[in-house]
Amino acid sequence: MLVLAICSFAGICWIYFNYRQLHAKQQSVMCALSAIDNSLKQQIHAILKAVHHADMTMNQKEPSLKVLDDYRHAFQSDFYSQHKLNNFNTIQDHLKKCDELNQKITDIAAQLTKYSQIESVQPYFSVHSEFSTLCRHYNKAVEKYNHSVKVFPSSFIATLFQFSSLPFFDIQSSKATNLWATKASSYQF
């Protein structure tokens, strides 16, 4: 009887320990995703400020402001409600929105260089340069988490508590970002 109690206690401790590890890795992924979201919000703020200070007529500014406003409203959602955090498709859709928003902001910043001094777009450069680093951190956290979800013994706990694999952030706009970086490097700061 004592042996059964000891084995039961050890089993419960093992389950609890593995659950806490999986949960911590999932939280690490969500923190990295939150950092990406915050970076995009900072990019929107910086590029809006640059648009307002650009030497452009209101008719020239209007399309950029409209695009930013539309994407900003589409981007802000109840994504972080607890029931959506472990849904592969919901997170993948959110990552696609992030990539589209990043692409639109990059396009607007490239257009702004035609109408304003590079110094007015400099705050955007500062924030945007961190974006790819944040994406790599997110993908690294997802890699660690997905490995834990798929490999025994934590895969048993993942199945038991309904932890599922999470998507990687595939940046589709990397070509445009690289073109923008090349263009920006030609300016003197």
C-alpha cells in the first residue's frame, strides 16, 4: 500500500512538473507574440508621426492615413482572450495580419522618403529594425514549445491537457524589408 501511495505521489509530481514546463514554454511564445504586437503598434505610431510631418498635401497624406487606420482597427482585436491562445489557426491568422501590417508600414515609409527628410522617418527605422529580431525570438520560442509538445514524455502531458503545436512566423515581406533597408542605407544619418 505504501509503495502504491509513493508511486501515485511521484506520478502526480511528474505530471505537475511537466505541465508547468509546457505552460511556461507556451507563455514564452505568447510573450514573444506580444512583443511583436507592441513593435507593430510602435511602428504605426512612428510612421503616423512621420506622415503628419511630411512635406505633402493632405490629398497625398490621405491614402497613407487611411491604410494605417484600416489596418490598425483590423489588427486590434480580442485575440488574447484565454480560449484562443492554444488555437493554431487563430494564431496563424494573427501572424498573417502582423506581416501584412508590417508590409504596409514599410511601403508607406518608403513613400515618405520621397516627400520628407530622412530624419522624420528615423524613429520608424529604430523600431522597425527590432522587428525581425522579435520574429526570430518568437520562432525560437515556438520551436522549443513545439518540440516539447511532440517529444515523449511531455507529449503525453500535452495530449492530456490539450496543448497543441503553434505556428511559426513566416515573414512574407522580408524581400520588401530588405529593399527598404538597402534604400535606407544609402542615406546619411
